[in-house]
Amino acid sequence: MLSATRCRLPVHRLVAPRAKRRVSVRRYKSSEAENRQVPATYDKELADDHTHAPLYHNYFGDARIALEDIRRFIKFSVIGFTAVGLITATAYEGSHQDGGEQWRWSGGDNGGTDSSLGWEGTHAVRNAWMSLNWGIGSVESVVNSIAFSVQDDGVSMVKTPLDVAQEFLSDALAIAKARRDRLHPETLSTLLARHANILERMGTRAALFECRSDYEQVWDALGGRGVEAARVALKLGDLNKRLGDSEDALAWWSRAIHLAAATPSLEPVPTVPSSLPSSPLAQRTLAQTLVSLSAFYATTDQLKPASTLESAALTLLTPVLAARVPATAHPAQTLHTLFLRHRAALLAFHRAEVSFALRTADNQWCISQLESAARASEGVVLALTGAPSVHPDAPESNIPHPPVAEGERSLLKTWADSQSMQRPAINLLRDARRSATEAWNLVGVLYEGTGKKKGDAERALECYERALGWAGVKADRAGNVAEPGEGTLEEEWRRLWGNYVRAREVVMKSREQSGCISIRL
């Protein structure tokens, strides 16, 4: 019994207790004791509670927060892109709805774009305008069927905005022809004229052929009546001349003179009318047609008809040029007078060249005519820019340098701030500078070729300097060759610069020889 009872007792009671071990206590510094962290003990109930467990993460909660952040990001991104898109679309649409005079591309007298073209057609017209006026990026030239062609003088390329604009206008024209019954009466002819103008600026032979076709359609739409038809006839004459169709060119110029001067009958050969028309637009059209005819006769070895035409045209324009424009005149009237003065200067320029070629006048008469034409062109430039007549750095020069430096030839605000007059004034300023350049260059050539009088070489050098100044040549810095300014063709620049360098060397050599003779004496 005793043994059985003992067997039921726990085992640890049967084992003799061990001797107590002596445990040495490790002492720590007080700071270490304070900073020492006691390990957390495992608690099953705490471990099962995922919300408050220090050793377990709530992965489901983290995913929910991340998804919520992504949802908010997408939401606000969509709102932002939608707002930007609406603002851009509103600006794009509204920028053309009320353009006024500057935006008169197909909307008639009220301006803007003809809404009858529909959404696609109106946007094509507006995109064409934007391409021309705002540009399309950094690409400068393009190659395609119209903008690119291989001609006798090499490869011809045009600027990309011109090609893009004509593509948009081609689309708009296709829509306009399909909707011609619902459009404003002037919409189709206006779009054709805009398209033709762009093609003319592109200048390739294929573009010129298509340009002529557009203007012929405009002529048919106008019925061959009125001043607008005269302007179209002038354009067709110039285009046929560029394309080598001389007979057609003369026929169109004859129509332009007939319509502008309102003569009772149409002469087969262009003739100068006896009086100017009363309409300012008709006067400008007639003057420009006479300049085109003069250039055509002179460049096709028809010198006698050219001389006769130029003398009669100058007689016709002299009364208008002699009249003084009052200071209180409207800027449009002043611009009109400046245009006629410049065209008269071109005719005088042509007559001096033709007279020299025919040997009907001496060199001195030709020089005086060219100087008069040059100064008339300079007067147009000075009136448009408001610059002084004499450069402050060369007040004693017989032929003073151009009064303003390159980059400072800006239009007066009178024309620069006008939507209707800005472009014509810019074109007139460009043409006047070019004619002044050519006239002074030819005066220098005549002085250099004569060389009989003392000082002719110096006079020629001054003329070449004057020509370079109006050509827009940048300043000649020490050790560097001068460079052509903006708007000066490379070929023209080389010719002008070559004449100037040659005359300068002659003058310097002559001065050195004169100095040596003086020393010997």
C-alpha cells in the first residue's frame, strides 16, 4: 500500500532538492538601466487582436488606404484635365469668333468666319490663319507635291506654315464648294483669293499653276467687273509673266488698266490712260499695273515701248505726287500717297535704266534720275518710320548714311497698331528699302564707270555705302566682314558687298599714291 501510494505522488517530490546556485547580479549604469527596453512577452489574446497588436500589421487597412489615395488622384486628375481642356477649347473657339477687321477671311463685311461652312470648314479656315500668323513650331521647311519641286535652278522649298495653311484652305474650299448655295456670296471667292495668295508666296512652279487656276475662278465669280476684278487681272498678268506666257500676261494687264481707269473700250495693247481714276484703290491698281508693264518691256528687250510707257506714266502720276499731304490727313490717305510716290520712283528708276541702255541720255542725266528715285524711296521709308533724314554719325556726308540702324526700322504706331494698314505698310517699307538700295548701287556703278572727274571714286564708294545701309547690312566690326541683315537675299548681298569692297580698295590705293606724291614733292 505504501509503495502504491508513493507511486501516485508527483515525481518532483521524490527528487531531492538541489543546492541553490549563487547568482551574481550584474550591475548597470543608471542611464543604461533607464534606457533599457524590456522585451514584450507573448500574449495569445493580444496576438489574436490585429487592431492593437504591436508585432502584427493590418495589411488590409494599408491596402484600403492606398486604394483610396489612388482613387482621389485619378479623380482630381480627371477634373484637372477636363478643366484645362474646356479652357483651351473655349479660348480656341472664342479667339476667332470676334476677330474684327483682322480676321476677315470668309465672313463678309462683318469679319470673322462664315458659319455656313460648318464646324469642320470653319475650323479649317481658322487653322490656316493660325498657321500663317502664329506658326506651327520649329520646323522651317517642308517637302511635298506643291511645296517642293526640282526646277532649273535647283531644289525649291518653302516654309512649313505656308504649306500647312494651303492644305487647310484646300479642305475648306472643298467644303465651301459643296455648300456654295448656303454660303455668303463672297465666301468662296474670298477663300480662293486667300489660297491663291499663299500659293503665290510659295513660289514653286506647281504652286503658281494652281494659283493661276484659283485667280481665274475668282475672276469668273466677279464677272469681270469693278475694281476688285481689276486687281485680279493684275495678279493674273503677273502670274502669266512668271510662268512665261507673255501674250496672256499682256492681255490681263490690258484688262486691269481698262477696269481700273474705267475706259469705254478694251484695247488689245495696254495703253496709259489720260487721267487717273477717282477711286484710291483704282489709282493704286493702275500704278502697280504700269510698273509691271514697265518691267516686262524692259526685261524682254522692248526698250522703246518701255521708255514710252514710263514717260507717259510719270506724266500721269506727277500731279498727284506734287500735291502736299496735309498734316491732319487720315493715316490711310498718307499711306495711299506714299504708295503712289514709291511706284513713281520705280518708274523713274526704270526710265533711267532704259535711257542708259538706249543711249538716249548721257550718264549725268541717268545719275540725276537715279538719285531722284533713290531719294524718293528713302522719303517713303523715313515717313513710315519717323526717322531723321540725316544720320547723326555722318552729318557732313554728301550722301549721308541711312539714318537708322538695322533692327530700328520699325513702323510708326499710326500704321503698326492698325489691323487694316499694318500689312500694306510693312510691304511698302520693304519695297522702298529695296528700291533705294538698287538705285544707290546703280548710281555708284555709273560714277565708278565714268571716273573722269576728280572725286568720282569717292562718290561711288559713298553710294555703295548708302546702298549697303538700306539693304540692312549689319555693322562692319573690326576684323570681321559685315553680314547681311534680315530680308536681304544672299545673291544681292554678294553683289553689293563686292562693289563696296572694290571701290574701297580703289579709294585707299588712290589716297596712298597721293600721299607718296605729296611726300616726294
